[in-house]
Amino acid sequence: MQNTVGQQSMRATQHAKTATHCPYCAFQCGMLISGSHGQAAIAGNASFPVNKGALCIKGWNAAALLTHPDRLQTPLMRNADGVLVPVTWDEALAHIANSFVAIQQRYGKDAIGLFGSGSLTNEKAYLLGKFARVALGTSQIDYNGRFCMSSAAAASITAFGMDRGLPFPVEDIPHAKAILLVGSNIAETMPPLLQYFEAQRNNGGKLIVVDPRASITTRNAHLHLRLTPGSDAALANGLLHILIREGLVDQDYIHARTEGFEQVRGCVATYWPEQVERISGVPEAKLVQAAHMLGNARSAMILTARGAEQQSQGVNNTLAYINIALALGLVGRPHSGYGCLTGQGNGQGGREHGQKADQLPGYRKITDPAARQHIAAVWGIPENDIPGPGKSAYEMLDSLGQEDGVRGLLVVGSNIVVSAPRALHIQERLKALKMLVVSDFFLSETASLADVVLPSAQWAEEEGTMTNLEGRVIWRKRAFEPPPGVHTDIEILCSLACSLGKGQYFPLSEPRQIFEELRCASARGVADYSGITYEKIEANQGVFWPCPSEDHPGTKRLFQDHFPTPTGRAHFSVIRHQAPAEVPSPDYPLYLTTGRVLAQYQSGTQTQRVAQLREMAPEAQVEIHPTTAKSYGLVNSDTAKLTTPRGSALFTVKVTASIREDTVFVPFHWSGQQSVNRLTNPALDPTSRMPEFKVCAVRIERFEQSMEV
Ligand SMILES: Nc1nc2c(c(=O)[nH]1)N[C@H]1C(S)=C(S)[C@@H](COP(=O)(O)OP(=O)(O)OC[C@H]3O[C@@H](n4cnc5c(=O)[nH]c(N)nc54)[C@H](O)[C@@H]3O)O[C@H]1N2
Ligand SMILES: Nc1nc2c(c(=O)[nH]1)N[C@H]1C(S)=C(S)[C@@H](COP(=O)(O)OP(=O)(O)OC[C@H]3O[C@@H](n4cnc5c(=O)[nH]c(N)nc54)[C@H](O)[C@@H]3O)O[C@H]1N2
Ligand code: SF4
Ligand SMILES: [Mo]
């Protein structure tokens, strides 16, 4: 049997037909699909060098959704009684086009918005960005990567001049003598990546984890720094303070390859370990131990994920960790460096090809005249027709239905009712729209609010490229035809462009034809895909960007001898710790932090429909420390009501010593009364516009039936 709970790291044994990749996270495990649409069998692809045959439980069960009874099979449109009823594609598309045109005539081009996703293939992400600017002429496009990758991306661009999540392949991990893993729970969020950490450990390497929780990932760590939520920048500055004090920084590297160190040295001089202990709760002795492990290692890596990034100080937190990597001379050195562990399946490629409010394909800036000229030529439109930058994801959602805001919205690949912060408010904003269109495989919570729902093809039913967390562009092959009545997002966008009278710019094409256009659009950009072809991907098990010509092998490792900054040097940034936007108070005395569990994916639309995954994680639980639970009279399996200034929600109590006494943790995969995003704070990072999912202040009480929620 292949698809059983205990077999998640089982290696592939079976020969199968189509070599493709998992629909879920950024590890993009290679998998083999055989059988038929209704009875597809999945095996890990042992010859794909990244996962080497291993899959996690979500990957093993991915095929269960292809012919799931909840699958949308026909477009739906809201009738006069407010009920969603089946309609033909022609009716649905004509209605959308007419409404969008009417809205734009009345309120202007920017009254139509698009919300995209890091789940989309490169081809779809590219087409969505082009659709916004060319078919609709709107500046209002952003995507869920703003909730995911934006802080690390902004930090990398500031420090190194470009952003590729990991600037080295995962095969380097086993050779790092020390790793600082920050705000990342890979044991649950990317289990097959653990094999590289196990190899690192077997090679004598050390692992330090920075997390307010003793997550499953921390179990194998040599050192766990259990910081107060929201104190990463102080902790990082404290580590750098010790490294400088003890002469462990790499002066030659700092001198040859960086700028701005003196100012940072001056700043971190005031982050005395005892003061950092007060802010972060991490004992001075542990800070010193961590600094020694990192500073004395011949090779070392610093890896961050959402824990430090999803904060109103997310960019600064990341920059503070990057300062350590630069001071130790790690960036560009063998088996060393700074990297961000990207999250969604195409979290990397999805942030490169123009579905971001301020961006054009090839990771170009929409405000850069040269970039605009290049893309206008590829698209065959005058440069002036390309709109300027639009609002960031949360700001666009906050504007829905408002004066000067978006009145009609097309959502492709996101379930914002569940995943956006301050979810009750966002739900109200969505209801204020004149027209909400959602493309999805299932009637998600967001789709159920829509005026028109479009049934879209799933991963195994369409081909396209994805870019994994290493920057490796891979080919997700098609195994089956979509069910009758279901269209691909590419078909949907091209047909809609036709209905909008812009068909000449969107000839109905195969993904590989769109990829050919993407290659031209990205040429000479930061994320240059121009030398990548489907055939080259096939022959090489993926190609790393930048890859500027067909005879170029691709770039596995970045920054080895220079940085793509104006001076060729990396930049240190002076970072001062600032408290999160909301800290505990007498009314809301605890910290609330949020994240993920192994068996569920994101807003749960997909994984909650798989029986095996539902059984493993059937409901949202609040993790609470035994001492804290006792003080509130809570025991396991009680229902707790959590309240913040944004709203209330109900969770089942899980008493565990793995959490700090002053903090509770809730995963965000559930909706309705179990939606933790009813509670989260939409305070945004000033640079990345990333919401503060990881820290807010909360009140907790035992739920009684008489209470309101
Ligand atoms: N099972 C599963 N896997 C997934 C996903 C999923 O939904 N489910 N989603 C994918 C996606 S899109 C993403 S972005 C990745 C996310 O992958 P991760 O970043 O690994 O996941 P999270 O659980 O969001 O957060 C990681 C850790 O941050 C810690 N943390 C909380 N507050 C702080 C803080 O102030 N500082 C620090 N240093 N740490 C803190 C949390 O306790 C948590 O253990 O996972 C991907 N993989
Ligand atoms: N509290 C809290 N909230 C968070 C986070 C957190 O850590 N804490 N993390 C944030 C992060 S990192 C992320 S990435 C977001 C993710 O949250 P969402 O953006 O909601 O992501 P998904 O749940 O993956 O939503 C994808 C939806 O699109 C559909 N879908 C998937 N692929 C495709 C496709 O190719 N085409 C179409 N048409 N539909 C598709 C799925 O069925 C699903 O309904 O959540 C964010 N929200
Ligand atoms: S680790 Fe990610 S890509 Fe691999 S099987 Fe699990 S969800 Fe899929
Ligand atoms: Mo994410």
C-alpha cells in the first residue's frame, strides 16, 4: 500500500507513467503518477534529486482530489434569489466581461482588481499579470505571496541586490557545519527536506532553532532559542554583538565584499546580551553558545521562514539575521550563506513574473522606464498603456467597495476569507463588491461568496513550470485530461480577454507557448529565464535561474564573487529592535502566534477534503502551556474562546509544555468559528506590506454555551 499514514518518507518503488510534481509546497517533490484519473496512484520519484523519492502525507494523498465529489464541474452564477446555479461557460464569461466593462466605465480602470497566487505555474502567474495590465488596463493586481514571501524578498533585495529564496541548492545543506534555522518548522511544513538536515547532523554539523515553540523541528536541534514572539531583531543583534566582541567576524570578507559594517557595529554595540535576554527571554548563556556554534564553524547557513518574516518588523528581522551572515563572511562561501525557505508550490516563480503590484516579468520594477519599454515591446502595446504600481494585497482587500477602491475582483488560487488577516473585516469588504469572480477547483469559503465561480483544472490536468525553493525551474507535466466542463486558468484568462475585446493579445495557447513569451519577457531581467526550455528542464532535472541563453547551464549558486548591487558589494543594514504592533495588555494578556500543522495545507480547501488528512488533523487546536491552562481552568479537549480587538473564535484546547507560558499557538487552516484569522492583526511591515500574522495580543477564556462568538 502506498497511501498510508506511516509511509510518508517511504521511497518510491513502483514504476509509473508521468513524472510530475506535487501540487502543494515549495519543495515541489518529484512524483510519479500512474493509473487513471479516477484511480490515480502516486509514488515518490526516486530519480528527482531534490526529494529523492520521499513525499509527505499530503503529497501521497494528492490524487484523492482529482475526482472528489465536491469538485466543481461547471461555472456557477448567482441568480436573482442569490443562489449559485450552474450556467454555461459562454454565459459566465459574458456576464463577467459585461460587468467588468460597466464597472470600469463608471469607476475607472482601477476599479477592477486581480488577486493571484504562489500556487500558480509561472505561465499562469505571467498571464495573470499581463491580463491585468493589457486586457483590463488596471494597476490593481497583487497576490497571496504578499502574505508569504514579501518580507524575505525585500530584505534580500536590500542586502544582496536580488532575491532568490535559496541562493544555493539544498544539496549544500549536509555540508554546513552549523545552521541557524529561524521561525521554521520544516518537520511539518516540508518533511522531505529533513533528510538533508539529518545528513548534516550525521556529518557532525550543529543545528540551532529559533522559535517560541518547541516544535517537532526543534527536537533534533542541538540548541533551541525559545524567544518571545516578535523579538527576532533584538536576538539577532545580540548574537552579532557577541560575535564582534569575541573576534569571530570575518574582517577580510567584510572589507572586500560588503559596505555599511561600521554603522552596524555601532548599533549592535548597545545590544548587550543581558539586555537581549530581557527582550527575548533567551538566556545569555544560550546566546553565547549559539554565537560560538556559528562563529567557530568552517561553513554555516542562516535560514529564515515565516516565523521571523510575517511581522510588522519582518523585513528588519530578516535583515538583522542577514547582517550576521555577512559579518561571518558566509554569503557566497561554499556550503554557507543566507537563505529563505519559500513556502507555496510556486512561491518563488510566482514572485518573479508580474503578478505583484509593483512588478513586471523577469523581476522587473514597474516604475523602471527601461523595464516598461522592454515589456511593452513584448506585449505589443505602447509603454504608456502599462499602468503604474497598484496597492499591496491587504491594502487592496481593505479598499474593496470603498470610494477609490476596487469594485470588481477576480481571485485565482487563493482563499482570502480564511487566509487574510482580520478575516471578518475582509469578508465584509468582499460582500461590498459589485462583482466577485473566483476560479477554483472547489467551492472554497471565498468562492461561496462569489457572483461567478469558474471551475479550474487541477495540477495533474495541465502542464506548466514551477520554480522550487532553490530557484530550480521544473516542469510539472500533465497526466490526465481535466473533467469535461472544467477549463484551465489559461483557457479562462484567454477566453475572458476575448470577451473583453483584447483577444489579439491573448491567442488561446498552450502553456509552452506562453513560456516562450515569458522567456522573452524575462530576458536580461533579474530573474532571467530566457535560456530555459521544457526540453532543457527535462534533460537536467530542472534549470536554475538566471539562465540567460540556451547554451548557459543555469546558476546553481549565486553571489560567489560579486553581488548584483551598484557597487558589487552586499549591504549591511542598521536595525533596531521595535516591539510588534500589538503587545499583551491587561485586557489581552497573552501573545497569539499562528502557523501550520503537517496534515493540512493553507486555508484547507484541498486537504480538508482528504479523509486521511482530516482524520489526522480534524479541528483547530489552541496550544497552551500547562501552567497557563491551569490558571484559566482549562484542560485538554475543552473549548476555549480567544478574543482580540478584531474578533473572537473557538478552539479545542491542547495543553502542551512545548509552548511558552505567555504565548498560545493556533494553526490557520480552518474557517468559520475556528478561523484564527478572525483574530490576527493586519498591521503591515512598512516596506514589504506583510501583515503581522505571527504576533498579536489575545484574551483566552473557557467557552460556555451561553457565550456569544
Ligand atoms: N503542512 C503544511 N506545510 C506547508 C504549508 C501548510 O499550510 N501546511 N504551507 C506552505 C507555505 S505557503 C509556507 S509559507 C510554509 C511555511 O513554513 P514555516 O515557516 O515552517 O511555517 P509556520 O508554521 O507558519 O511558522 C514556522 C514557525 O514560526 C514560529 N514562530 C512564531 N512566531 C515567531 C517569532 O516571533 N519568531 C520566530 N523566530 N519564530 C516564530 C512558529 O512557532 C512556527 O513553528 O509552509 C509550506 N508548507
Ligand atoms: N494566521 C495566518 N494566516 C496566514 C498565514 C499564517 O502563517 N498565519 N500564512 C499566509 C501564507 S504564508 C500564505 S501562502 C497564505 C495562503 O493562503 P491562500 O492564499 O488562501 O492559499 P490556499 O489555501 O492555498 O488557497 C488556494 C485556493 O486556490 C485553489 N487553488 C490552488 N491552486 C490553484 C490553481 O492553480 N488555480 C486555481 N484557480 N485555484 C487554485 C485552492 O483550491 C484554494 O481554494 O495564507 C496566509 N495566511
Ligand atoms: S513536502 Fe511539499 S512538495 Fe513534498 S509531498 Fe509534501 S507537500 Fe508535496
Ligand atoms: Mo506561504
